[in-house]
Amino acid sequence: MAQIIIKNVRKEFGDFTAVKESSFTIEDGEFFMLLGPSGCGKTTTLRMIAGLELPTSGEIYLDGEEISQKPPSQRDIAFVFQMFALYPHMNVRKNLSYPLVSQGMDRAAVKAKVAEVAQILGIEDILNKPVGGLSGGDRQRVALGRAIVRDPKAFMMDEPLGALDAEFRERMAEELRALHDRMNATTVYVTHDQLEAMQMGDKIVVMNNAVVEQFGTPQEVYDKPATLFVADFIGSPSMNFLRFDGVVEEGATDIKMGEQVVGMPRQMEGARGSLVYGIRPEHIKLTDTGAYRGSVLATEYLGTTQIVTLDTANGEVKARIDSAQPAKVGEAVGLSFDAATVTMFDETTGQALKSELNQEVLARG
Amino acid sequence: MSSFSVTEPSNGQKWFAGILVVLYALITIMPLAWIMMTGFKTPPDSISYPPKVIFEPSLEGYVNLFTTRTRVGQEALDALPPPETWYEEIVRERDMVIAGPSKFGERFLNSVIIGFGSTFLSIVLGTLAAYAFSRFKIPLADDLLFFILSTRMMPPIAVAIPIFLMYRNLGLSDTHLGMILLYTAVNISLAVWLLKGFIDEIPREYEEAALIDGYTRFQAFYKVVLPQAATGIASTAIFCLIFSWNEYAFAVLLTSGTAQTAPPFIPTIIGVGGLDWPAVAAGATIFLLPVMVFTILLRKHLLRGITFGAVRK
């Protein structure tokens, strides 16, 4: 198993830059998520680690060895494709033994290894079936089996659950995570689904427009977003952005937003101009006495909680509150913000401003 | 199925379609059937008027096709020992003796060598080229593809004279190699285009999976891509074979002896001993067989080849 270091990797396809200088480190045994909207460069990054694309510049280290220009066969990395890419002209057993045969392993050893993997994945009964008639889940398991059968240094997975039905997805996600915990293999997983990333990942890299926006644990990325994009992309509903013109003083713990003064974590840098006050829906409470006012536009009932959409002086705001709490459309209410959780952004740069809350995360870049 | 289904044709429509298909089949099969029947007629039967549909079958046409014969006088004929084989007997009845084998066997073999040789070469080169066009970034790929296609925009025979002169200078006239190269050159554009379509349809992920599994690019090509392109290769092979098998004009122009194929040879039968239609028909029948067998063997692929891309799998 292995540590993977991505250093200033860049990839261009003609005039199009798919990945701009990106750097991050995947620790040994981590379940690492590459998250971003389609076309953001996450799959290209994954393919560069696997060797299916060669970076235009930059280095990739696998266990300390520079591999960025090596062919995939010399990297000892397994890849699970979104559409599984099982060899259609072979049965399940042959699909599983194919990577071992290429290494010149003898027949008996191949048979034993395939049997072992089939047992781990619970696919012993379908070994002699052609891959054509398999269900989505079984195809997924065979694809995983083909990846784990040769004990590679790391696994690359390109939206492996993307082709499955919603109900099956959750079960496979659990199976996948359980498999990872059991094998402790370094896994890099590409997804555009932020819930999947939060649910399964040890660490997340958020990419957008060929750039790494943020890199950290799911908690860090959720609670301490480094950019407006990350704050918007992660979480459902996403973070509320209250836009206003104002001044942030270094060391301040509150700020004048229009007529109202609202709280925030102690700021470590100053800024002025177009600012954004970012707060998660669950950190907003509705109180009758709150000075910051808004009127209820809509409510969405979600069982234990409800999402209340409010119209305020700074635009629409969504609050996640207890469903027991009454909220009627058209009603005027006061909002109170949990100041300690707030992230301030400079709208022109899109970057978060350093505060007591996020300074450590931002310092890591 | 309810009787009001929109997509399912009604019984009347099915009958109508069936009758049309049978009529069309009769029209197309008619000349073929006539040729095959003529092959089994005797020369007088073959030119009788009105034409005989019911006749006594004879192998005279086939015997005449494979032999050369000489007419001998009655005395010489009487002096000969009685015929030893059935084919000698047929020939004797016409007051002739067998002088030796005809060149049909050799010409037929030439057709096989040249037809299958050029088909094989077209497929090998075409598959490699199509794979390259399909998978790699080639500078000016679109222009190159157009250039390849453009070689089919005029009838090949339009360049017959330059090719004739070139072949004479290069010593390729009347050689197997020359004909194989010529037919390959004509077929390759079709092969590249057809095969590129098929290979484009094979998802890249299969090869990438093979690359990841530790195979080289070429191993991935022949172990993963080729088996899946089998359908395309088969239907392309049929098209190539049909062209080079049937080709007449170049064969007349460029071959006369060692490398002459069957199409220019069969008409030469006429004139040796008058209008020997049964022998010509027999030659045509035998000549048809390999392509027929080949096509029937690969017909499933052929159908898929004609309709490929029409339906998303």
C-alpha cells in the first residue's frame, strides 16, 4: 500500500487546460475523494495517477517513486471504471484472472487467488457466467474483484456507483467502504456527488475549473470552506450567502451588514468592498425577537427537520429548523445566526477570509 | 399483445410484406437458378426454343469446363478401347476424346489466392489504420481520412491505363502479388472507413482496463479490441472479398496467364467448341460457390454490419 503525492501536476489537451497546477497528498490507506462538478478535471487527475493520461508537467510520486511518465502497466495501480469495462468476451472467472495472467502467475495460483477474491465479494456462484447477463451490482463486484485480485498499491475508482440504481447505490457504497476498511488500501475515488464524498471519504479534494479549490477532511471542507465555490457545492441545501458592501476590521468579532450588526468569528485579516456572510442553514434559528428580520417564503418538510426559505434584506436565506417549530408562509420572523460558525468571503476573489475558525485549514492551502 | 398495438404490424400487413419479400426473392433468384440449371443441361437443351424447364440433367457442362477435347474421325474412335470413366463416356458420345485438363482449375485457384489474399491484407492494414484513427490523436486525421475515402470517388478502372503502364515497368503484370496489391489498394479505403466505425463503437475503457491490468497497447489491441471488432471485421471481409472475387475489368487488362483469375477466363470457354453454354454456366456456378458459402457463414455479421449504429445497444 502506498502514499501518493501529486505535485504541480498540469494537463493540457491542445488549447484546453484540463488540470491547472495541482498539488495534494494522499496518505497510505486513505479513502480519498476527488469531488467536483463535471468537467472540473477530477477524472483527468485520476487518469493521470493511473497512467491513462500523461501530465503535461508536474510530478506524481507513488511510494516515493516518480511515476508520472510511466505506462500504466508499470505502476501497479488498479482502476474501476464507471461503466465497469468488464471484458465482454470473457466470463467472470476469466475477467478476474486476466490481470494475474498478465503477470505470468501460474494456473494453480491464479485459481486460488480468484477463489479468494470471489469469496470476499460473495460472487463465487457466478464465476462461470458470462458478464453480459449480470445485474448492475454483480458487475460492480466483478469490477472490484478485478481490481483487488492482484493486490495493487492503490485503487482508482471513477464514479463506480454512477451506473447503479439509487437504491443499490447506498448498499454498494457501504460494501465499498467496508471492503476498504478491511483491505486498508489507498483508494482514490472520483465523484460529483457531494453526499457520497462526505459519507465515504477520509479526505476530500474539491476541484472546479481545473483548479483544486480545497483539500481536507469532510468536516473541514463542510465547516470551514476555503472558497465560495466549495461552500456552495457542498451541503444540501448549500451555505447561505448574504451579500453586502462593508468593511471587515482585523480582529473584529462582528460586522455591520446594512442596518444590522451580526456576529462572526474573530477575523485574522481585514477586507473591504463586496463581502459575503456565509452561514449554513442549520446554524440559523428563527426567533421572534431577533433583530435581523425576514419573511417566510416557503417551507419544505423533511421529517425531523424542515427547510424554511426566508426573504431578507440580503437576499433569500434558507434555515434548517426543527419541524415542530411553526413557520407559516408570509409570516415575519427574526433570524439569529450562530456567529462561531460563520465564514466571511471576499466576493471579488471568491476566497474565504481568515478567522479564528478556519485559519489552520486555510494555512494548509 | 393487444390487437390494437401501434408497433406490432397487423396480420394483413404481415401477409403483404411476406408476399413482397417472396416476389423480390423470386426476381433476384431467377437468373441464378437459370445459370445453375443451364450448367446441368446438354448443349442442345441449353439452346432449345422454347427454353426447357424440365430436362434430363447431364454433367456434360462440368466435364467440358474441366477438360479440353479434340474431335476425332469415326475410324479412330472405333479403334479406341472402351471408355474407362464416366466423363470419357460423355465426351465419346459427342465423337470427341479428352485431350487434357482445362485451365479452369488453375484460374479458380488464382481467384482464391488473389481474392482471399487481398481480403486478408485489406483487413490487416485496415484494422490497424482504423484503430489508429479511432484511438490516437493524429495530425490532420480528418484530412487523411478524407483522402483515403477520395480514392473511391472515381471508378477504379479510370486509372487502368496508368496502372497498366506502371505494372509493366515494375514487372507486376500478370502476377499474383500485383493483383493482390491492386485489389487491396481499392478495398482499403472501404475497410478503413467501415472498421473505424466499428472500433469507434468499442468503448476505450476496455483497452484501458487491459492497460491497467498490465498489458501493452498492442496486447490490449489484439486481446481485447480484436475479439470485439470481430463482427465488423467479418462484414468488412465480406465486402472486400466480394469486390476482389468479382472484379473483371482489371483482371482482363492485367492478367493473361499465370495470374489470370476466373472471371476473365470463363468467357474464353465460348468459342473453343462453339457456344458451349452449359460449360460457361457450370463455371459461373462453381465460381459463385465460395462467396456464397462465405456470405452464408458470416451472414449474421453482415446484417449487423449493414445496420450497425442504427440502434443504440
